[in-house]
Amino acid sequence: QVQLVESGGALVQPGGSLRLSCAADRNIFSFYSMGWYRQAPGKQRELVAGVTNGGKTNYADSVKGRFRIYRDNVENTMYLQMISLKPEDTAVYYCNAQTIIKDDYWGQGTQVTVSS
């Protein structure tokens, strides 16, 4: 079983920045794609950003230009750099990893709260 551990969630003021981390217990190059999802209270889980092991990225329209996803294959960690945070970014953020044969793994989530 793959272990993904998120960290970096916090309470931050609007306009602030955070960096989320997702540490894997194995070489993340084995994951064809990795991504960050979020789920706000009363809402469905949604894709925030994704990155393939070839470095191709995609973002939800709501975070384009504010969030950046990247992978460090040496540290076996994926990151989500978030700037210009808004109250509507408040959610539990989850790390996801998929293999080429579509095995699907999730972390336990980390809370991001944007509030003054």
C-alpha cells in the first residue's frame, strides 16, 4: 500500500501564501500522474492541479496564475505553491497519485483556511 502524507495546511489571511507538500513512501517517478484535489464543506471534491511524470501540468480555472504544482523526484515529494489566497480556497486539500495501470492512491488531507 502506498503512503502519501500531506503537510503545510494552515490558517492564512486573504492574499497570503502557503506551500503544501505530499511526501510519498516510494519513488514518485513510478506514478504516471499526481495531483491535488480539494473539498470544501458541502461541496464535491474537485481537481485543483495535476502533473505527470513528464512534467505536463493542468490547473482548475479558479487557480490558474495563483497556484503552481511541481514534483521533486529526488525528494519523492509533490508540492502545491499557492499565492494570492482567497476565502473560496478554503478546503481540505488531498494528494492523489495514479500509476500507469490506474492504481489510485490518496493522502489523508490537510486543512487550508483562508480567513481574516
